[in-house]
Amino acid sequence: MDHIELSLTQSLDHCIKCNICTSACPVAAVTDAFPGPKYVGPQAQRFRHEGQPVPDASVDYCSGCRVCNQVCPTGVKIAELNARARAQIVAERGLPLRNWLVARAGLVGRMSCGPHAPLLNFGLRLTPARWAVEKVIGIHRKAPLPASSTYTFRAWFRKHRAPTTARRQVAFFHGCATNFYEPHVGKAAIAVLEHNGFEVLLPKQQCCGLPLISNGDFKAATSAHEANVQALVSYARQGIPIVGTSTSCTLTLKEEAPEILALHSEDVQIVAAGTYDIFEFLRSLAERGELKTDFRPIERHLPYHQPCQYRAHRLGSPAMDVLSLIPGLVLEESHAECCGIAGTYGLKQEKYQIGMDVGAKLFDMVKRSGSDLALCDSETCRWQITHATGVASKHPIEILAEAYGLEL
Amino acid sequence: MNYETIVIGAGLAGMMAALGRAERGERVMVLAKGHGSTHWAAGCLDLFAEADDPLGAINQLVQTRPAHPYALAGVAALEQALARVRGVAEAVGYPLVGNAGRNLLMPTALGALRPTAFVPATMVNGEARQLGDGRPTLIAGLHELRDFFPPLIAANLRAQGYAAEGVYLELPPVERAHDFSPVVVARLFERPAFRAALGRQLAALVRKGGYARIGLPAVLGLYNAVEVVRELQALSGALIFEIPTLPTSVPGMRLFHAFEQALTKAGARLQIGGWVLRGEGSNPHLHAVFSEAAAREQRHLARRWVLATGGVMGGGLRAEHTGVVNETALGLPVRTPSGRSDWFQARFLDEAGHPIFRAGIAVDAQLRPLDAADQIVYTNVAVVGSALADFDPIREGCLEGVALATGFAAGQL
């Protein structure tokens, strides 16, 4: 029993059966397929033993949004219990092809990104194509798939001319989405960091492994994380902060991979301790009076949704804190638990509608705002919001770059 | 980021303090480990259960027990706090009714009668003096809803001389089949068709049994309960009242929601899931607190702090088997009986109560924490609610009253 398993076993004894988690769970609120975090977490855990068949497969309907952990008054690690329980199911029953595929965001991105992207994007907008994808693979025909980019972020960065005045360095973890689908998010981050006097380094990296973890493929997730740690540890050892724009990637490097996959080497810990979400990083600069505040006013009122995976960092609301420094900009918080997509969850044919129902409160709020733009830190959430509401969405770093008046 | 006040704990005491400070124009954050005391409690306000006239009893108590939190906060703070909390609830269309000068007697989910001073308007028709008017009461529930047994409640009411009968209603057709926690059923009550179907069943029962009022589990909608009660009264032709259920408490969630709205309106921030592990300060100032976060602790800075983490139940105090009681967030000194053997009286139901239940943090008149020598530990910290020493919130039946009075006082200091 590793120390995480021990702490999980002990933490389930902290459960006092108050049902606060189940009352807050956005998935249990909309479907009976998931009986709620208390049942599949601390209660079912007592029936899970090595060498014994899995007592209940409903844990597969946990979206991994971690709202249960957030509201638990006694500190039970419910989401971690669920992630491990799902892996036990995968270990017993194997990984379906669809889950194998959606868990490999990097591979899919690499194949679809490039000059052929427009053609592929066009193809994936065709109803019959999506119908076939649903029938053959099980990705829901309406689920929001991102449009591939014609160039990768890394290719752009290689040609990018950095200012020569930098005093300090950061290492940028772009993740799969920025590299293959949304290079503009990475460009905005680089512009903001350089504007604040940083030289941005681009370590070798691969998928953070989160989609693999949430689909229960722990073997592949472990090799992804080990490769990333190997590539990042020298930066962390030199005290160069590793900064990312994808809140789920940074959470995975900080906590999910070490905790859920039980990886605890010194290198893993050093990388975890040296990784920051970009707004966490910018907020700490602001707290030390080191963030530039030469903002142009942005007279806008925008809806903002903090992704569940960002709240799971347990840092409050760093993007709100930093954007509140921009004169004129007013953000309205969604106060919604989750958008429903939860990475790859809402793409799946049998879970698409659950995801849409989970996100209904958020979609209502975005539509009611009357805004033509919504802000959200996580890529899959942005795609889900735009899919469900028709309202365009941006990463908050893009607004910050705009406020600085930076050319992208 | 640069808060003037950070409140640790999101129960009634903490939210009341935060609201007070935010309404004075301060930048305020509430930092809490999770949802808690509101979601566990009945959603009523207990001021002092042992007397018919709680306010009168409290006026006497502050003379005889100067260390009691009521004495430190003052009766005026309690009265202002009550007005404020009623305003907060009223603002979301959820009035709290009652009288600080006379306790109500409300039926519990066991059919016992429990004294409390203020209840949501959705409960008040179940007050014992009304139940005793000679006309029959129906207690109704659903088989599917756990831990709520109408025949048991009715039998216990009858044993106390109230005419009552218990019945199970038939669950209207819903797509759900498995789990019927209080919150799930509360969400169903927000659907007009669900209410209408149950209303028809209740009307038929009223026609047959001539019931004057109907007690239902306190699950009549999450955010529009007053409307639901009004509608069910119109449909059934009887008065409706809610009876608190086991946790998760829907009336408690409504109260939390009301405060959440008020705090947001006042510009305060809430960080739920931020478990405070330690503080850093040098006497007499607390400079920072650190909360648990992914990969490393999060540091919080503020000028002023309110500790509202609760007692043993809320996690603010932790009793070790060694006989030591710790304050879990800042490591403040805790006043406890001197040794483990002095924790309890010899008799389980001793009328004086057990000394360990009065353990907590001793404070001065401005609610600042004191050490064993009565010296102030931090001048910029106020301690409120059940973390305080020298009272027994459950036995005295004053948990909400003390939370509100001390929370209000800390909001004005």
C-alpha cells in the first residue's frame, strides 16, 4: 500500500456520511447513472479489494470535476478514490477503443494539425462524418471537437523573436491544446510574460497525461508524466518557474499525476513544486508589486467561468484577481460547478447529454449576460461553452494581452 | 490579494462577520475548508433553548456568566444580528419568523418537540401551540426519501397529546429511480408537475381525513420554498409545514445560499475548499495564514482576521486521545479541563453538562484570543462562534445565537 493509498483509506474513515458531496455533485444532480460521490467514493471503497471483482461500475460516470473534494467538510479525497476505482475497472475489463483515442489528445492533435487542417476541420463539420464517428467510435455527433490549427505553437515559437531585455526566465508548458488547436493562447501568454520582463524558454514536453488518467489508462499516463518530469526537472532545479495556460495540465503536473499515479520521486516532487498556472504566477507577481500595470482601459462586462480543474488547484480565483486590475473591465462570475465537458467526458456518446445538463446553469448565465464573449481558462470548457451557447470564448490571458496593448 | 479582512470558516458566524466587514467597505474574503455547519443544521435559529423567553434568559445570563460569548458580544449585538440575518433571508424571499422573547416548539423528524426562536416561514405552521388546537394533523412523506418516517413522527406526536396521523404519498412519475436524498427530492419539488401531482394526493387525503395542516419533510424546493408551500396549501386546502430532515439539510442550504447572495452583493469573495493549515505571526500580530493547495500551500495576507472554524464538530477544535485539545487553524491556546479525567461528569446525562463541551478559545471583550495568562495572542484576530470557550452550544441550545451575535460583533469592531 503506497502512502497515497494509505491516506485514501484513512481519508474514507473521515467520511461522516453527511451527503454534502452528493448534494453538491453536478453529475448526480442530473442523472441516476451516477449515484453520487459518497456512494461510489468512500462507501464503495470498502468493497474494493485487490483480486476481487469491481463491485460497481457506476464510478465511470464520475466526471472528475472534484467539486466533492471542494465541499467536503472533513477532507475526504473522494475524487482520487474515484479515479483509482476507474483504473481498476480498466485494468479488469480493458480500455475501449474510443477511450484509448480520446485519451490521446497529443497523438490526435499531431495527426490533425498542419496545412491539411482546414480540410479535416471541414470534414468533421459534416453531419454524415460525425454520424459515422459516433457509430464507429462512440464520440457523440454533436460533441464539441476543436478545430485543428494549420501550424503548431512550437513551430511559431521557433521563428518568434524574443526581446533581448529579459531579466528573468520562465519555462512555458503549452499542453496539447495550445500546440495543435489554439496557438493564439500561447502567443498571448508569451507576449504577457515578455512584457513583464521574462525570457520564455520552451522545454520539450508531451501530453500531461490527464486524459489518460481520467480514462483509467494509468500505464500510458505514467510514462507521459515520467517523460515530462525528465524534460522539466532541470528547469525546476534551477528555480525557473514552469508556467502553463492550461489549468488541467498544470494541475496534473502539480498534483493529479503524483497523487493518483502514486509517483513520488524527488524529481516528480520538484517539478510539482515548481509548476504554476499562469494566473497563479501573475498574481504572485502582483502581490509582490512586480506585475506591470500599464493597462489600457477595457470598458466591457464579461461573463467568466472558473473551470472545475482550476478550482481544484485550491487557490481561489487568480484570473479574477489579476483581471480586476484592468480599468473598466467588469467580470461576472458564473458560480457554476462545471461546464459538463470535464475534458473528454462530455464527448462520449453515452455522456454527452449528461455533460450538457451539467453545464445548463453556466450556459444560461452566459446567454443571459448578452455578451458576445465569455472568458474561461480551460480549453475544453471554452469549446463546450461556445458549442452550447454560440458565444465566442477566450482564455483570460488573451484579454490581459489586449489590455497591455500587445501585438499578437 | 490584499484583503483587509479574511474570515476563516463559512458557517453562520463567519458569514455574518464577513458581511459586516464587507458592508463597511472592506475587501473581504471568506476562506473555508468546505461546506459545513449550515448544511448540517436544521436551518432554525436557536438562541437559548432552556427558557421559554430566550432573550430574558440571556439578559440574566450575561450578568451571571461574564465569560459567556453572549456577555462578550452583548445583547445589543445579538438583537442587531437577528435583524440582519432576517434581512439577509428576506432578501431571497425566505423570511425567518419568530420572537426572541418566546421560544417556538417545533416537531423534529422523530416527532419530538424542540425549542427554537426563529424558523423559516415554511416551518412555522407546525408550531406545537398550533398543533394543539384540537384539529388533526397529517404527517406525510415518501417511501423513497430516506430517514423520514411519517408514522413514527405521528405516533410520537400522539404520545404527546397531539392529534396526528402519518401517511406515505406515492412518488409521482420521475425519470429518477435510485437515489432520493433530501436535495434530490428538493430539486423535484421545483418542478410544477411534481408539485401538482403531490398536491392532488394531499387534497384527497384532506377531503377524507379533514386535516387542518400537513407536515412534510423540509425538502420543498431549494430556492423557492415559500412559493412551493403557498402552492401546496392552495392545492391541498390545508396549512403546510416543513419538518427538518437529517443532513444534508435543505433549509440549511437555503440559509447558506442567502448569505452567499448577500456577500456577493457586498463585494466579498468566497473560497470554498481552502483548508487553513497554519498561521504565521509574531505577537501581537497575525501576518499570514496558509491553506492547503495543490503541490504547495497558498499564502493569504490580510490586515485583520476572523476565526470562525467551529468547535469539534466543525473541525475548528480537535481533541486528541492524549487529552490535548488543539485549535486546528492557527494553533491558538485552548481552554480545556485540566486533564482527560476531568472531561466528563460521572453521569452521562448530568444536568450541569460535561466540561469538555465548554472547551474553546478564551477571548477578551473585543473577541481577541487570550493565552493561559490572559494575555492577548493576536490583536488583529477575532474569534467567533463555536470555537469560543465557556459555553456549551448544544446543551444550552444557543449555537446559532452565539454564532450570529459574535459574528455580528466581529463585523462591527
